Amino acid sequence: MTASVAVAGASGYAGGEVLRLLLGHPGVEIGTLTAGSNAGERLGALQPHLLPLADRVLADTTVETLAGHDVVFLGLPHGQSASIAQALGDDTVVIDCGADFRLTDPGEWQAFYGGEHAGSWPYGLPELPGQRDLLRGARRIAVPGCYPTVSTLAIVPAVAAGLIEPDVTVVAASGTSGAGKAAKPHLLGSEVMGNASAYGVGGTHRHTPEIVQNLSGVAGGPVKVGFTPLLVPMSRGILATVQAPLLDGVTPEQVRVAYATAYDSEPFVHLLPEGQWPQTQSVLGSNAVQVQVAVDERVRRLVAVAVVDNLAKGTAGAAVQCMNLALGLDEATGLSTIGLAP
Amino acid sequence: MTASVAVAGASGYAGGEVLRLLLGHPGVEIGTLTAGSNAGERLGALQPHLLPLADRVLADTTVETLAGHDVVFLGLPHGQSASIAQALGDDTVVIDCGADFRLTDPGEWQAFYGGEHAGSWPYGLPELPGQRDLLRGARRIAVPGCYPTVSTLAIVPAVAAGLIEPDVTVVAASGTSGAGKAAKPHLLGSEVMGNASAYGVGGTHRHTPEIVQNLSGVAGGPVKVGFTPLLVPMSRGILATVQAPLLDGVTPEQVRVAYATAYDSEPFVHLLPEGQWPQTQSVLGSNAVQVQVAVDERVRRLVAVAVVDNLAKGTAGAAVQCMNLALGLDEATGLSTIGLAP
Amino acid sequence: MTASVAVAGASGYAGGEVLRLLLGHPGVEIGTLTAGSNAGERLGALQPHLLPLADRVLADTTVETLAGHDVVFLGLPHGQSASIAQALGDDTVVIDCGADFRLTDPGEWQAFYGGEHAGSWPYGLPELPGQRDLLRGARRIAVPGCYPTVSTLAIVPAVAAGLIEPDVTVVAASGTSGAGKAAKPHLLGSEVMGNASAYGVGGTHRHTPEIVQNLSGVAGGPVKVGFTPLLVPMSRGILATVQAPLLDGVTPEQVRVAYATAYDSEPFVHLLPEGQWPQTQSVLGSNAVQVQVAVDERVRRLVAVAVVDNLAKGTAGAAVQCMNLALGLDEATGLSTIGLAP
Amino acid sequence: MTASVAVAGASGYAGGEVLRLLLGHPGVEIGTLTAGSNAGERLGALQPHLLPLADRVLADTTVETLAGHDVVFLGLPHGQSASIAQALGDDTVVIDCGADFRLTDPGEWQAFYGGEHAGSWPYGLPELPGQRDLLRGARRIAVPGCYPTVSTLAIVPAVAAGLIEPDVTVVAASGTSGAGKAAKPHLLGSEVMGNASAYGVGGTHRHTPEIVQNLSGVAGGPVKVGFTPLLVPMSRGILATVQAPLLDGVTPEQVRVAYATAYDSEPFVHLLPEGQWPQTQSVLGSNAVQVQVAVDERVRRLVAVAVVDNLAKGTAGAAVQCMNLALGLDEATGLSTIGLAP
């Protein structure tokens, strides 16, 4: 059986990456592709790397153009997913790469995004304890943000095993594609090459409450999260450093066991051998997460580092992984753990 | 039937890229991996992006470790391939990513590489007129150099159609991975980031005679080639501009027809729609070549531009493409025309 | 005596670089700074690297705000310089970093820029034979384009000495800042990092007629110029390769003597020792041009390579150099031949 | 009076940057330049950006070649400074860009560097409370490490004002030039472009005890420092994020006042207007430090961000600043607060 798939927002980075992955997926047929202001254009002019789809012409993003597919991926600006999803019918698998349905707490939505909260869908991070079962056969899935994915996976084994104080510091360095394809002066190549910058400092970045939600859910109580994102000169990739005070008596061996146990049977999350630290290049284009953890005994802190490709496991790869679960396919179908390096 | 494959030089860039492609190839089993000074190490420490092979340990590069496979890829320094190939037996498919067997003229070998000429093997550029048939079932194949591949494919339709004077100017901008993984000060990140440089200027680069050989063979007479390589700040990708004086009376339409005809049925070479110019990002990690051509009427010159990923179609992708031909498989097995962008 | 200086377009790259250089110039006082849509903003928010001017507020670009200064630099979009210059009075030194007054031939202006030709001003390339005298005491100066500067200086000694055929091929790799600060999708960091592309291929780039004008003027007859620009992943810098057929009998020694003679007493153009090839990093932030030349005997062609910082000697440095000549100061005042590397 | 200056290690990045700054310094005459394995070579072949010194030939690094200058800068591998300094005579100003004399605690030296502790010299960070006076007229100065400089300056106002708990978390993203010019595979351009990595995680980086020493000295008691360095794809620049729990009752206004007070009269450290965050491009090539600070109320933590050019204020700029103090010159002579951007 082949699932027919539509992609809304096919001219953007998330939509383009969904298509790149679907082109290598044996169980799908790529149907309608839609866009906003780029509707009517050839995909080849906008995504010249997707050669097999070069002659496809983009339709407008409407319920009508998207209807009639088994799966619809949404790569749309905030606030546009709800009305489309509502109209698509309950048997369509709708996978939203945007933020609209990630947060469960309307107050947090209001505080960080503003406007009315659309609600929440099953959260597409299968590696969270207990989460995979909620995604099997799901018909609505909210794909996690890129920073929350890598930050959560870096520290959740320690949270789940009760090894750290609920007081987590995340500093994550990201490539520029996470900011999307809309042209803004501070994202020009001339501005980002040879340049590192901090933004959204002081807990103001919209991904902060999502990390809190993930970790607090696993901890069974509130976890404080201080999150600082950095922009660094590369197109893809996020490296997150996540630190927390170790509880008294916790040993490095306990930490290592917790991580090994958590990820031993995960298809995409890989704990590196001791002493080898992650680099983003290793996961470029892949759905893999590479993780390492250490204990800084002088300050009695756990320091974990994880890397993802923000467009792959950080967005589109997670979306396809979730589609596989929703459709009852092998979770890894069409996805890879092999990066493009150097 | 699954072919067993060994890779000599698995710790280098060419060897690593061969492995990356073989991991997605349905018809092979990855056997022995060898290295020089890195023998004895885990592949995961050297090529952390090749996660499924992380626990493989590298053997020494010897005839003994390589023998017994159906296919052997060689990614070795110049001069080391001949003795190994000789010892491997005639029924083993030996595919050399190095330069040893590319040139047919011993004088050119002597002039550009020095030392004794090892001979020449079938040249692994199936897109050259008549060349594909020589590679089907071949047991020894010399993979072309990265610059010759992209430069030849940019201009060969015009040569074959007799549209230009035999006087070709190539300027090609390359990423740094073409220079390999040996640590040299001028290849440090600090030196290459934010920096463009020329090298091998004045016809001294070793790839010059290879381009001459390709074009002269197709022209049926001598073709002059002036070749200037540039190093630009990216890891992968080559963009070649290739120019030549148009013969009197030749029209832009004739040029376009020649290119369209040459590449219409090629699986990996793609002539872009008029007005769209190639960029290297579009072919990253893929075996695709994107080509465009125009006529500068003010100077009556043909200007062609082509891009490849130097490690993929420029080296390892071509090697796998040639293996497919050698083994009688579909030429595109395990290879993609989809780039990793942005 | 201190000259008062205004800069129109202070929020852009050219204007910012003029200011960076003026801050180190002992003979000027920085007066009014103007902008278009950024008028009313603090300079520190737009050009945070110009710390001593951080609290300056940008005025509107009008004749009124610019009047009353000894020198006015114009860094404006095409077509806006003429009316301002006309109103400023003949004793004000007006230095236009834009293209409006570079071309002498109205037909070429019409063909490449369209619209009415505003006329031509003394061309601000003092290194052109005879040109320096035209700039001493001038009150209107047209700063050359970045590509014409580096391309012209790479080959003009050979043109002046009559060593080559009048048939020149230029391929030049540029950083992204030459495209300015206006936000366009193809100039986003995500698009340009890890990517090389060709544009304006086939003789369509607007800098083509300017190179023709420079070389033809020196040759005393028409020189054909085929020009191909490349965009490569760096913020600043242009490397130009310029090639032409050598006339019969011309020797490498004659070539070398011609270049050495042309540039021996130039303060900013430096012929490298034989065998050392230019790289853009060496001239970052400086007004220097580094040049090398070789003869490719197999194809009997001269191959020259030159580098400049497109914003410095390619724009703002040339502008300050011209101001020095206009004001009767030492030509090198406030300018450097020292690059920022690595 | 002009001071004669020698530079040991002139072929390296620190030595090259010292020379770049000295070329713009009005009070010095550049004397002997020395190197290790590059002795005997022209500086122009090794540092082609230092055009005015291109024809200088490097001497061997010995006491004899360095003797007889008023000032000697040492840019040498660890462990080589002591014997040279001892032989140079007490009236020579010796400024060591290496680590040998930075740490006061022999135990920390032993733990992080190994081998015998050479002792400690006045620490060249004039912005530390009380430190400037120790540097005026000094004859031996230890230039701080690049990470300690930026990390210390980001947080020391809060430490000095007693606003935070003595438990500091530093995550700093650095360009590659901090790792020096010795060719190592993981520093190749192909490895670092498009790649972010963590290293020295878990408190093992050698700059850790130096940050502890600086902050504990100001606090008057032990300060815990967890330090994680990241390598990001740029040649120059460090961005440090420094976080610490706020003491109860401390307000954002108190924090702001503490920073403004600390840096108002500093010539090189600049607190940005509220809401504007530092980026490394703003300080490239300059001696400036740009700092911002915020309070994350949800987690009651102070978050400070600072940027420096690791080779300038992070090494060579600090060295020249210290030379100025040692010689009784204006501290800012020959140094700039203007960055090279874009």
C-alpha cells in the first residue's frame, strides 16, 4: 500500500526537507505541493536540489488542494494550521511542523506566542518515555521544535532516572536554516558568515516553554529551564549543551548507565563512546541524534551535549518518523542515521 | 546476489564517501575496511557520520586483507594502486579513486606526476561518448579526477557537436575536501574560511592533461585547455566555468540543442531550464551534475557552467556508478540526484 | 585643516565601510550621516562595529542635510546621485560610490542599466595610466565598481605594454557583501554558506562595459571582455582570474617586467614574488591589491590573478583614496596595506 | 621616544596579530622577528597580509636574537618562555602571550598543564578591579587566555557587586584561530566548515582554572566555574554566555547599574544598550569587548553575553594594551574599538 502525501509550504526549508526525505521513502507517493506567495512557480526554481520534482508546479495552500491525501504535512507560518486541519477530516494524517499544537498550557502559549491557543496534539517525540505509543496510529501530530528536540534528548535520561536537580541550563548553537527562508537583513550571508551571536536571551525564546513541558512531564514535577540560543555560521545543525547540578551521591557510572539504558534500543539516538564528543557534521541530513555526557566533579554538574540536523531530526525527519508510526510502518522507513560529512 | 566489497583508505574522504554511498546500496555487503596510519582504530572515531559502521576496526592495507572480495575500492595515495591491483586477480572488480591509471600518455604522466607510468584502465566517465560500453563488465576502472569530471561534462557536448574552436578556458572553484584529509597548514579552517585563493595556475595542475585527454578524444584532434583552479570556503562542491570561442555561424539554438541532445537520456547530468544557473548546494551528497550554457554574443564565446559534489559524482559516486556498470546492475542503483540543501 | 565629511547611505555596506575608514583618517571630521528607510535610527543598532559612532542618529538623505560639508560620499541606489550632486555646489567634493557616473558611453549605460544616462565624472582608479592627475583637485569623482577594479588592475599592465591580444576572459569569485544589505532570499546565509554559484553569465553583468571601457581606453582600441562572476561563501573579498592570448614572441620575462614596472611605485598594488599566488584574506579590510601573473606556455596564454577587499579598495577604500587626491592630501592617508588574517 | 620591539613566534597567529597591531602603533619600531621551524623564511610567504613586513626574514628564537630590544613579545609553545625571559634582563619588558605565567597556584598548573610551574607574572587584564595599577611600569606581563578574558569580563561586575551565587556556568563558542596554526586533522577547513563541536567538556579545558582564579580573586572567596568550549565555523571571535543564580532580592536594575558602573570609564569594554545582544563580527580585529546582561526571572538567573576577537583583545590586543601600560603610554595607543564588518 502506498500512501498519498501532500506538502503545504513546499517552497520553505521544512517543506523542502520533508520532500527530500519522502523522495527516498518507499511507501509514499508525493501528491500536491502548495505554497503561499510562490504558488504557480516550478519547484525546480525554488528547490533546485530536488531534481526529480523540478517540474512540479506549486498550488495554493487551501483545504481543497490538500484534501484527498492520506497524509498532509504542514510547513506553515504560526496560526494557519488549525483551520486547515479541522477541514481535512479525521482519517487524514495531519503532521504539523509548526508550533500551533505543541504546547498543552494555554497560558504558556499566550505568554510566548500570543493570541488564542489552538489546542494540543500528540507530541511527535517518540523517544520521550511513553510517547511512542501515543503516536502509533495517531491522526494529528505536532512535530517538536528543533531546539526542544535536541535539548530534551540531551538531558531526559538524567531527568527520568532522577539524577539531577530540576534546574537545567541549556545553551544551544544553531545554524541559520532554523530561522527559515524569509529574507531578513540579520540573516544575510554577509551578516552570519564569520559571526556568532546570541538572541532570545533571558528565557524569552519561544522554545523555552516546550523544553520545560517535556522535562517537567518526565520528572513529574516542575523543572526550571534557562535557555540561551546562539546563531553560528552554518546552514544546518544544532549543538546543545545541557547542564544541571548532580544530586548528592550520584556517580558518573550511574549517569552513564542511565543514558545507555535510555538509548540502547532507540533507532536514532546514539550515545557515543566515552571521550568522543558530538559534532553537528556527523548528523547532517540524517535523522540521527548523537549524545555524550560527562560529570564535572569540581562543580558537581552533569554536562550533556547532543547534536541534530535541525531540518532533519529537528523538523522534517521527525515528521516522517511520526508519519511512519501513524501509518503503522517501521519507524525508520526512509530515514537514515548516516550523516553527510565532511 | 550480493557483492562483497572492500574499501582501502576507509579513513580518508574518498573512502568515507564510498562507504556512505555503499550503506545505501541494496546490492552490496561491506567487507574489509583498511587504512594506513589509522589501521587498528575504530571507524567511528574517524568517520563519526557513518554510524552503522562505527564499531568496525580498520585493517592494514595489504593484498591479504583486500583479497576475497568481489569488488575492491582503492582510495590510496598516488603510486600504491598498481601492485595491489596486480595481485588481486582478474575477476575482482578493482575501482581506483586515485590518479594512477587515468592517463593514457606516459609522457603526460611523467610531466605532471613524475615517476613511471603504471598504465591506463577504462576511464570511469560513462557520460563520455562511447565510454559506457567500455565500463560494462569491466574489471579495472580508473575513476576520473573531480575537476576533469565537471569540466569535461560542462563542455563536451559542444566539442562533440563541433561548435567551438579547440581552445578551452576552465576556471573552477572547489571546496576543500578535494585536497584530502592530510593536515596541511594552508588547509586549516582558519586559513580557508573567509578566503578565496588560486593555486596551480598557469597550466600546472595535475588535472590539466586529464581534461585535455577527454576533450581531445572526443574532438578527434588536439584541444587546448587552460585550467585554473580556485579554493573557496566550503567543504564540498565544485563549480566549473568553461568557455571557448564559438565557430562562425553557430547559433545559441544550436548550442542548446547540442546540450539537450547530449544529456536528455543521461541519468545524472541535468541541463537546467534556460536562465537558471547551477549552484553547488543543489548537488551536495548526490551524484547529479547540473549544467547550464549560454552564448556571450559580444565576444562570440560559449560559456558553460557545471556543478558536482567533488566527493560524490566527483569521486565516490562515480566509483559506485562504475561498480554498477561493472557488475551489470542498473547504473543508478544506490545513487541519488537529490542534493542536501540548504 | 580638517575637512568636514557627510555620508549618505550610512546604514549600508558601502557607507559603513567609508565610515570605518574615516574613523582612522586624521584629516576629517565626520558630519551628517543619512539613510533612507533607516533614517531616525541610532547607527549603533545598524552598524554595531562602529562603536565610536554608536550614538549618532541618521538623518534623511536630502540636499539640505548633506549641504555645508567639504566632502560628501554617496552610497545610494542607482539613479539618486545626479540630483543631489547638482544641488551641492561646485566646491563640494562629491564622491559617488554608485554606478551613475562611471560609464562614458550613453549607449552602454542604456544597454546595461536602462534609463537616461546622467553623464560621467572623473573615474576613481588612480592606478590607470594618466588617471591620477585627473583626480587631483577633482570635485566630482565616480568610484569604480568592485569587479572592474580588480579585473582591470590584474591585466592592465599587459594591455598597456601591448603583450596580449585584445580578447580578455575574466572569471571573478566574490563574497556576498558586494550584493549589498537589502534582504533577498538567495543571499540568505542558509543559501550562500556551503554554496558556490554563477550569475550574470554570458556578458550580462553590469560591470562588463566598465571593464571594457577601462581596458579599451588604455589599449587605444577595442578590447573584448568576457566576464563571469561567481558568488562564493565569504562576506568580503574578490579574486579575479584574468586571461588573454599572448602575442607571438612575447616571453614570460617581458610579462614580468611589464607588471613590475607598472606597479613598482604604486602605493596599494603589490606584485607578489614569483610563485606566490594571491588570496583574499591577505587584503581584508585593507586598500591593498595583491597581483600575480604567469604564462601558460602550453596554451600561450597570460594568466593573471588579483585580489581586493570589495568593500575597501573595491569601494570605500578607493573612495577615501580619491578624497585624498581631491583634497591634496597624501594619497595613502588613513588607508592601509595590511589585511586582517586569519 | 620609540620603543624597539621584538616578536618571538612571528609566524604564528598570535605573533602575526601582534605585528598587525604594532604596524599601526606610533610608538614602536619593529625589530627582530623570530620563529621555530620557519626560521630563515620570508615573512611575506607566511603572513602575506602583513605587506609592509613582507621582506623581513625570520631569525631563530634565541636569547641572542631577542636581546637588545625594549620590548619582547613571546608567542611560543608552553614551557619555552621561562628560560628566555630569565636571560633577557630585568629592564626589558617581556610580554608572554602563552600560558606559562598566568596561574598563581602551582597545583592548578600541575593539574591542567603538567610539569613544573614557572611562577606567575602580573596578569594582563587591566579591567580586573585593581589590576591596572599592577601593570603600569611592569617588566613582565602574562597575557590572559582568550576564553578567560571574555568570560571574566562578562561576569566580573556581578561578582564584584555581590549579586550572584559563586556558581558560574560558562559556555563559549570560539572560532578556530584560537587553536593555532599547527596543522591537525580536526582543524582542517573541511572538518570545521558547516560544523559545530564541543571539546574539553566536563571542566577539563586548561582555561578553566584561569577563570576560577580571576573570579575568586574578585569575590574574595571560591567561585565555582563550569566551563564548556565550543568550536564553531569562523576564523576569529569568541562569544561567551555566562550564567549564575541571582541572590535573593537582587533586581534587574541593580544588575544593570553594576555593569554600567564597572565599564563606564573603560576604554575597551562597552555595555550595549538594553535589548541589543553582542555579535562577534562587531569586534573583529578590534580591541573592543561588547557586553550585554539580562535577568531570566523564571529561573532567577543572570545571563551575560560578551564577545571579543580572540586574537585581538583575546591575545595580541591585550598584549599591546599591556605594553602601553608598561611603557607609560596612553593605554589605547595603536588600538581600536572599531570592528571589521560585515
